[in-house]
Amino acid sequence: MNAKAFQNIDNAMAGAVADGVFPGAVLLWAGRNQVLYHKAFGVTDLRSGVPVTLNTVFDLASLTKPLATALAAADLISSGLLSQNTYLKDVLPDAWGTDKAKITIDMLLRHRSGLPAHHPYFKSLKAPVPGIAARAHLRQLVLAQPLICTPGVKEIYSDLGYILLAWVVENISGSRMDILVRDRFFVPLGIHDLFFKPLCSDVTQPVKKEASFVFAATSHCPWREKMILGEVEDENAWAAGGVEGHAGLFGTAAGVHLLGCQILRALEDREAGVIDSCVIRSFADTNNGMIRPAGFDSPSEENASSGLFFSKRSIGHLGFTGTSFWIDPDNGLIAILLTNRVHPSRKNVAIRKFRPRIHDLIASAYRGNMQV
């Protein structure tokens, strides 16, 4: 083991806390068969100074898309209840007669629906009161949102497409998103620290009792007029009761790693339990001319957040709150960085320069460890 390479990672993480890149973080990276690095840095909340531990729960933000919504869609595809070529109108009756009718599931998964990136629907509420009625209203607002280009023409990263995708998943399965992923993935895989955190009693509760978790604080929200702690950062997801297709998942680095191991096994066409390897490999396929995998992201051509050394076949995702994961099937490397970079302010974007740097250090240490 190259002790100097590991020390360089320690120093980079500690330096990022000292420089205000983020108040706190957990970094985990692993090979196919073992965790090689799992450490906590900084604090969960600048007000209390509570240290981050390996069990600290982070708002995973857009990691919800690949680790919940896309996997739920993959499960329905594996069961034959859905296909990537299915039109929205055929699985969502409300889409009939709209400009969304011929959006396919694959277009939603790959952000090619023609929907805009985001819209502050939460502002249409008279007061910030989350609930089922607000969730239904949110979905109707997304369905009525004008497209900004013809479906399938180009990629526009969109939260709105994943709100529609979650609606489809729930319509077909008959289960709410949080219940579905809990019962189909998290519980069977023994993952007890990935969960949605509902804001009202009419949505299912986490697998473990809430009191057993310590949450990392996120930003001060001017709309909710408070520092967000233990509630979803994204306002649209919050207004929907804490459970949506684009955001709402919470978890630890260890929880993300356990699920990431199953995704890696599927990518390598090994037995992956509840995850269908054929479907996941079709999601990761970009030989059809697509730039982005279905449900995931891939390293960009320039200034990739995964750094210089993750292979082009790597898949992963970033989360607005300062979270990310990358899975490289070419060498079996999994890297998970969970931070609360938005605490106390969303204006802090220093993590953009830090991510590729830490991933380069990880890749260097990993190669050195494999050569030992």
C-alpha cells in the first residue's frame, strides 16, 4: 500500500474543510472486493460543530435519479411492465393529447424529453405546506410545462423529466417511490441507511428509526426561512412531501457503496441479486449515439468531475448538495464523496475544482494499491 498516496488524500480532504470547500464530508472508495478508504472530515453543522462521522446522513439530492428512480424504472423494464421505448401516453393517461405524449421512457432517462432543466413550482403555493395534494399539483404543473425543444432532439438535463418518470413508475407499480425502492432494493440488499425522509404522515417512514440518524445540515432557505436540517434541500421535492423522482433520497457513504457494488456487478454481467444486469448494461450503453447513459452520467470530454483517470465507460452522478459517486467497470473502482457544500450557502461552488482533484488522487492511490 502506498502510504504517501493515502496521506495525500487525507491532506486534500482536510484542506478542503479548512479552505471552506465544504464544512464536512465522508469519502469512501473501494475496489471490487474491499473498501480501501472510508474517512470522515469536518462538521455536520457550523452552528453546533458536531463532527461528521462515518454514519452521518447526507441529503443525496440528484443521486436520487440513478439510485432510486432509474433503478425503479429498470425493475419495471426487467419485469416486462415497461420498456425504454414506451411512450408516455401509454403509461400515463394524463399525457394523452399533450406535447408530452410521445416522449419515451428512454428520453426521460437520458434527459432528452425536451423539458427545461428546472422550474420553481413551489412558489405557486400560498405557503410552504408539503403534502399529497401539493405533490399531485406539482405533477400536473410539470405535465403542463411547455417543451423547449422537440422530444429526442437534444439533451437538456432536467429535474422535470424525473418527476414525470417517478409518476410513471408509481402508476405502473401501484407503489409510492419510497416504498418501491425500499422493498425492491434497499431491504433485500440489507441497506438500512438509504431512504427517503417524508415530511408528512401520509408518506412511508425510513427503514430505521429517525432518532438513530445524525444529518448533515444544508443551506439556509429564504423560502422556508430556516437552515435546512433533516429535510430535503430541493424546494420542489419538499413541497411534494419529501418524496420525488429528482430528489429526496438521503443516505450514508456506506449505503451508497453497498448499492454501488450491486450496480458494478450488473455492469460486469455478474450476478447482482435484485438488479437486472441486462437492463443496467443497456442503460449504460452509449453506442446508440447518445452522450449520456440512461439514468446516470458519464465523464465529460473536458473538465470531468471524475478527473482524468476514470474510464469512458464509468457511470455516476453529481448531487447539488455536494454529493457524488463514480463507478468504473474497467478497473472495479467505486468512489463516493458526500459533502454538505451548500451549508450555509448555495453560493459556495468551490467543490467544482475540488472534485476532479480528489478523484485523480483516488485513482493514483488505487493504481498503486493494485500494484502492491
